[in-house]
Amino acid sequence: MFDPASLDELSKRLADAIPGGLVQIRDEIQKSFRAILQGTLSQMNLVSREEFDVQREVLARTRAKLEALEAQIAELEEQFLKP
């Protein structure tokens, strides 16, 4: 679900921000950052952009059908409830 290259890049950027005195443990810290990021993102229950776009289209179609049905009901009510 998450792009491994993006996680690697983000963890590398975080590790690069570590002060110069800790350079010798930078690789270890980068691996830790990656594991923490991956774990946190997995717990967030996120969806992919593709899945989001599909669901947005489904919702738009459903909304259009609902509006059409509401208009149809209003028309029928008007026909049958006229004195």
C-alpha cells in the first residue's frame, strides 16, 4: 500500500537531519525511522489514492441517482396529492 521508495526517502531525510556527532549511528537510526514510519502508517488504516478515487466516483453516481429518485418522488407526490 505504501511506496517503499517513499518510506526509504523519508527515513533517509530524517536520518540526514541528525547532528554530525551521531553520524556513526545514522544507518541504524534510518532503519529505525523506516520501521516506525511503516508501523505508524499501517495503523492509520489509510486507503490508496486509486481506491479513494473509485469510491468518490461511486458516491457521485449514487448521489445523482438519489437526486433523480427524490425528484421522481416529488413529482409523484404532486400528482397524487393534488386535490
